[in-house]
Amino acid sequence: MGSSRSNGELRELVHKTRPDKRVAFRFGKKVERDALAALGEVVRADDESAELRVPAAKVSQVVAQAIASMAVEDLTVTDPPLEEVMADVFA
């Protein structure tokens, strides 16, 4: 009953508070951290995967650049974690 409206309001809060996306990559070979940092803010990185914080408006550009220049095997685009959004709201 009210959950549909609540989910919409929550999504709107997320987008207003944190207008960025998380792009998680899995690579076929090691990618240097400097190459990742050129695409967005590195949240996490190891030899086989990385997660970047990217402005929502630049997600397509970042994904295209990564695919063209890195051994991307898989990728996922998500909203920032809810706990980060809530921390920003109450900060």
C-alpha cells in the first residue's frame, strides 16, 4: 500500500543527496590504480576488481572508456550504499 510511494521517496532522497553512482568492474588482468583514478574516485581496488564513485551524468562515458582501454570482463552500476546516503543526510 504505502511501500511503492516510500520506495519512490527513498530513491529521490538518494539521488538528491548523492547524485553519483557506483561502478564495479571485474577485470581479466591487473589494472593500475592510476588508470582507475582517471575514470572516477576509487572506492576499492585489487588486482582483479575495482569499484569507482562516478557522477551519474558521466557513467556512460566512464563505462565506455573502461571497456575501450581495460580488460573488463564484467561490470555493475548501482546507487551508492544506503548507509552512506543516510550518513550524509544526518551529517
